[in-house]
Amino acid sequence: MSTLDMQSQSIFAPLDRSKWNTFHWKSVLTTGMGVFTDGYDLSSIGIVLPLILASFGEKSLTGWQSSFLTGSALVGAAIGALVFGPLANKGRKRFYGVDVFILALAALAQAFVQNVSELIIVRFILGFGVGADYVLSPVIMGENANARDRGKSLALGFGLTWGIGAALAGVVTMILNACGVPSDLVWRIVLALGALPAASVIYLRRKLPETPRYVARVEGDEAAFERVIEDVVGHVERHAPVKRDDTNARTYFRTHQKRIFTACILWFLFDIVAYSSILFGPNLIAKSLGVSSGLFQVIMEIAFTVPGALLGLALIDRWGRKPMQIIGFLGMGVSLLLFSFLKSAFAGPWIGLLLYGTQNFMSQMGPGSVSASGMLGVELAPTKIRGTVQGWTVASGRLGAAITAFVFPPLFAKLGEAGAILLIACLCAVAAFVTWSLLPETKALSLEEAAEESVA
């Protein structure tokens, strides 16, 4: 039976065939603000770190302080994902809004810390909210999307908004500095402003309906299914009776273990590479190029990351997840190698910025729009276990990012810039091979087909 025939016979056919509508735009805005906040919060700490040190009267951080300050939010995110993954299997909407409430409170609390240790604790709580959001938002967006535009939905809600949030952190810092705001206030204002986008969508998240796939496949509630289909599509069509999925969850974990491993390892590898730039680019790389951290951040995001996200958005449902990710990883590796070998061959910082920026462009065009959007955990796991699997994939990515936070600074010091970047480039090649050998293609498939979910 063809993909089109299978989709036409599914109770989710109206959802899979629906055109992009107001509900989808609302869903992107409501879910994307959490990722926007994540991009802002994780990028801002690297930009304002020198101001924080000066404010607390410290010339530099100890090794453990540096690692925990950059890594505490990432460890918190891994734990938050592992906690909220199983909770998402008890209802996608039930906990939606709790995640951004945690984000808003923690972001605001950063403005009132009195030392580095307090900031580390607050950022751990902030990360916990990020991890929760990275579980709930992609699952909700993916389960509400149509088959044709699901890739664009996730890439728009996660890939693009993250980069815009990160760019805004640099812009805000530069504006405050240009206005002559005291440095002790600059970093507090910059960090606290992360509360605004998170708080702005708490109400909208609480008002979103439960996803049609959850009420049909997990709850088996036909009346609720028809209500939510009408909310999403605008009308209800005649359909076969709703049938709850009675497959044992352990059966799915056993039959889908290869897919689950693939989704986890690809996000893990991507975040090792990506967060070496996110966490240390505005300091270590920018310093080696002789540019300010704020300017470096703005150039990287506006000139490279956001355009890469836009290209990924345009191609993800045309070319497919697999080729986009392979091209992206290989492009990242080549760009990093060229940066390492050629940046010192030219006068001025601009060639170095171009070469390093190309890595950011390829990153967001490919794996940043696929793995880091949560797409693989959503598409490769059946509805019944999707929350738990998404939690595992998010935790895997944050684990990779945390390893970068704790290992990259001493690695950078020991191997030097060229050696550290060479190692990261090799990881890009490994990730491209894993994608080529293990990742199935899921473009244009219904979620049930993509996840090889039993619908009999």
C-alpha cells in the first residue's frame, strides 16, 4: 500500500492532509518562545561573563567555577528532560506551561544573585525548565502538524527561534553598553530579560488543546479526539472508530531500540560540537580573532545561524532529514578545518569570522534543524512512548553539551585552538557517518508511518 493510501485511511488523515493554518502559526509561536528563551539564556551567559566577574570582584574563575557556570544549566536540562519525558506520556498538555513558568522565575532570579555559587544554582533551575520544554514542545508541535509541513514546523519553532534569541542577547548587551549603563547592571538586566519571552506564553500554553494523537492512541477518547481535530483542522470528517494503542510499552522499546539509539547519539554528537561554539565562541574564539564578545555573537547569529536556519526551513521537507543532516555535519567539519588552518594566514579578523561563521551556517542548516529541533525523537518513536524517548534524546544532547562545558576549556588549553578544533571536526565526520548508516528517512510520512507504529 502506498504512503498516500495509508494516510487516506488513517483517522489522522484530516490532520495529515490539512493546510498550514492559524492554529499552526499559534502553535509555532506558543512552543517556539521556550526555545527562543533557551537561545537567549544559554548565549547571554558567555557574553556577560567578564562583567559578572568584575561585579563580584574576581579576576578569573577557578576551573570548577568556569565549568559549573557554563554547565549547570545543561546538567539541569538533562535532568529536567528525564523527569518530564515520562510525565509527557501522562498528557502532553497537563504540564505544559509549567516549563516556561520555571524558565521565567529562574531567569528573573539571576538578577538578584550575590556570587558565582548562587548564579550556578539558579542556572541549574533554569536548565531544568529548558529540559522540560525541550520534551513537551517538539512532541506537541509534531503531533499537531500535517505530514507535509512537519519538518518546517519543528525547524521553525526550534531551529530558527533559538538563533534569534541568541542574537538578541548580543544586541541587548551592546545597546546597554552603548547607553552607558553601569556594568554591574548590564549583566543583571541582560540575564533577567530572559524571563519576558517565557512568561509571555504561559497563558497560551495552558489554553492549547491536548494533541489528537494522544487522546486517540493513548486515551482512546473519541469525543475528545473529534473536538481537538476540529480545533486544529476546523472541521471533523467521518472516520473509523478511535482505537487506543494497547501495545505494551516495553515491546516498543525493544522493537525500536536501534531508532532510539540513533536519535540519542546524533543529538549527543551534535551538541558536543555546537556548544563548543555557543559556550566558548564569544570568549575564546572571539578573543583569538580580536573582536568583542557581543559583536562576535551578533555576527555569528545574524549573518550565519539565522540564514542557515532559513535555508534549512526551506529544504527540510523537500530534501529530507537524512541528506540535510549529512551535508550539515560534513560542512561543519570542513569549515572548522579551514578555520583552524587558514585564519592566521590573513590580516584582520574577517576571514576568521567568515570561516567560523560558515560552521554555524552549516550547523543550523543541517543537524540544528533536524536533531536539535527534537525532530528525531518525535518522528522515530510511537505515540505511546514518545515522551520518554524525547526525554532521552534531549538528555543525550544536554549530556554532550555538558561534556563540552567541562572538557573543552582544559582541552583548549592543552591542545591549543587548532588541536581542539581538529578533534571537533572529527566528531562531525563520525556524526555524518552515523546519519548515513542508521537514520531512516521520514519526510512526508505520517507520524504513525515514520515511527513504525502499530495501528492495527
